[in-house]
Amino acid sequence: MNFKPLGERVLVERLEENTTTASGIIIPDNAKEKPLEGIVKAIGSEVKEVSVNDKVVFGKYSGTEVKLDGKEYLILKLEDVLGVIA
């Protein structure tokens, strides 16, 4: 994949959430919410706060969904990234 976000944007791959609860109940696809965590795959030239492969948390309705090489990604403005998980 050759994709470089412009300016203060980052390309994030969402992390998959568990499909079962702690007690073993299976959650159907239509009842699951989209994950709010992801792994940074590419960063724009003006981004200094995060780097590639950082695990980040972002807002629920943030970003633009794109499909690259058959995988779904999210393009976020840096201000939509709420924090980095250490």
C-alpha cells in the first residue's frame, strides 16, 4: 500500500473488538459498535505527536472511511486523535 496522508492527518486501521462477552454470550454483527481504537499505519508530513504503529484512541464519529488494497482504513485529522495507548 502506497498511501501518504497530507498535512496533519493519519491513516488508522481499526482494531477488531471481541465478538463475545466475558460470560461467553456472542454479540451479533448488527449489535456491535465500531471500535474506537486503532493502529497508525501512515502519518502526514506535519504530524509530530504520533508515529507509525502507535495504538491510538479516537472519537466515535471521527474521520473518513476509505478502502485501500481491500482493507478498510480511517483517515483522521490529528485533532480527532484523543490519545496514544502506551
